[in-house]
Amino acid sequence: MRSTNFAPLNLSDYEISPEQGFLPQDPLVHLPDSPTLNDLGRELPKLLSARTVRRFIDEQRQLLPSIPSTWRTEDYRAAMRILSFCGHAYVWEVPDQPAATLPPQLAQPWHEVAQWLGRPPVLSYASYALDNWRRLDKTKPIQLDNIVLLQNFLGGLDEEWFVVVHIQIEQVAGPGLAGLLRAMNGAVEEKEDEVLLGLKFLALAQTAMRTTLLRMKERCDPYVYYNRVRPYIHGWKNSPSLPNGLTYEGVGAYAGQPQQFRGETGAQSSIVPCIDAGLGIAHAPDPLTLYLQEMRDYMPPRHRALIELLEKATDKQGRPLLAGYIRDRKLCNPDLWSAYSACIDLLGQFREIHIGYADSYIHRQHQSHSSNPTAVGTGGTPFMQYLQKHLDETKQALVQ
């Protein structure tokens, strides 16, 4: 057996399945015994359109009664979804006049639920996408013509499509993640056929991811996205309009001090970091890689644990496990190198498509106010530079 620090893994230990990837089983539509919060979530698009979210929440004595000890993980995720949308709607109801303070009836339960889930009290990708869907027909699979969102800000075709495309990408990635682990387990066990088969499953999934991403412009217009979808997903770290962050009233752990958290962004998805780590793609240290490391704090804890485990998987020479195994066999088993190269190329294609979208959906739009800047992403970083850098480093993996 190969000398390595990597032990064979099971996807289920990290809340992943080959069928659905990082998506959970069908998320809860409603919270049990929480009528006020359920009503607020359901009415949020109308309240936001009327710009009465703040008034409605300010008038409530409490949004969520004390959390029952019988709550399951799916209850906490549903609560986090509704509270996160309501929190961002409260802050960004008037995008160029954000609220700098959250009232305790919203801040306290949001913080408590977030603490239980191991994430900050801010809208993150897990609540925006992973836990925010239902199937129109439960007898049919998770696919674009059968999934809709459980929670919206303003609602409408463009907002709906923008998120369900991400959800579909998460679903089709499932078999690829299973294939990646199969390839890595095969490398540990010195089974070249298993490595090859795993890489082929990964490539098939990456092709499906690319095909899904290419459909974004079918029903999500760049102008509508920038002006009607994006304003509400910004956070309050590196925010020009909330330079000091956001005060969470009544949260003892914060001692009245404003907090700074990043906004929702696709950089909080665990798919690409897992593929990077598994394939051994290195990203040179700089401020942007520090940002990506920070994004892991916004992921579900078991998802980020998998990324860290894959990154630490090395062979006896200290090289990334899978990349080292394949490079050693580049001449004697060229099929392995071809399969590995195909996965690298597909990852590069995915990143290239994403750069094009970042340019047309954000960079080229006309900035109307400082709360929705075109120069940085919703996470608060210069996204064009980051995306191009990571594309270049992906391509570089094949010439090293």
C-alpha cells in the first residue's frame, strides 16, 4: 500500500451524497411552531417592495420563540434561511440608506441559530442556495424544470433563475465529488483502474456543471441581476456604505460592538475548493487567497472539514496525493494523465465562463450608489483579479 497520510473517506461523513452533492435532503418549507417568522418569510418580497420590512420587524415583540430542544438540524437550517433573508432585507431595504443596527428581536435569534450551525449571522451561500429549494413534483429529480426557491427577496424570474442554476450545479457535482474521492482512495490502494474510473466520473460531472452554468443568461438578465438581485446579498465587511459594520442589538457576545461579515458569494460553495484540493491545484499566497480561506468560515463545518482534509492529502514525497500518483505514471499509463488533464481543463473552462459572467453581470454595469459597487464582489474583494488569477493557476497545473 502507498505511503500517505490519507485514509479512505466516505462522503456521508461530510454531509455529501453522490446523488445530491452538498445539497441536503429536501429542505423544510416551514418552521414548526414559528408562525410569526414563517409569515415574515412568506411576505418578505411584498414587504420589501413596499419598503416596510423594518417597520414590520420593529413592531414585533419577538420573531422566534425560544428554540425548542427537539429541533433537528433541518429546523436550524430553515430558521437560518428565513432569518438571514430577513436580516439582509432589514439592512438593505433602502440600498443606498442601509440600517447600521439590527433590533434584538431579529439579532438575538439569528445569532443563536448561527452559533448552533457553526456559521456567522449573515446570509451565506448555504442559506441562499443549499437550503433554499423545493421540488415542484417530489416524484421527479432535482433539475432546473422541477426546482424553485423557498425564499426570495423581491422574487421574479431573474432572481429565481440565478439561484436555481447554482442549486443545479451543486446537484450535478455530486457524482463528481464521489468520483474524486474514488480516485484518491484508488491512489491510496494502488488501484489504477479505480483512479481512472473516478477521474472519468469527475469529468462527466464537470461537463454537467459547465452545461448548467452556460444556461445562466437564458432567464437572468445582467441589468436585472445587478439592480434587483445583487443589492440585497451584500454583507457589512469592506462595505463603503457600512464602514463600521453592523450592530446586533441584544447579542451579549458582541458587547454592543459592530460586527463585520462578508456578503453571500459563490466563493462560499465548497465544490471548486474540493476539486482544487483533490486535483492538487495550488494557488499562490496573496490577499485574495486569504479571502478564500476566510470564505470557509461561512461554509457548513463538515464541508470545510472535507476541503481541509483533501488539501492535507499528500504522498510520501509531500506532493498532493492524486497529482503525485498520476505524474509518476504519466509515461507508463498515459490514460491516467489524459483523464487528469481533462478534469483540469474542464475546471479551467468553468472558471473562464464564470469570469465572463462576472464581467457582464457586474463589472460592465453602471454603478448607481456605493452600496452596490462594480469593482468588488458581494464578498467585498476585487473579483475580476481573483477570478483571472485562479484561472491562470488552474491552467498552470498541466505544465508543472
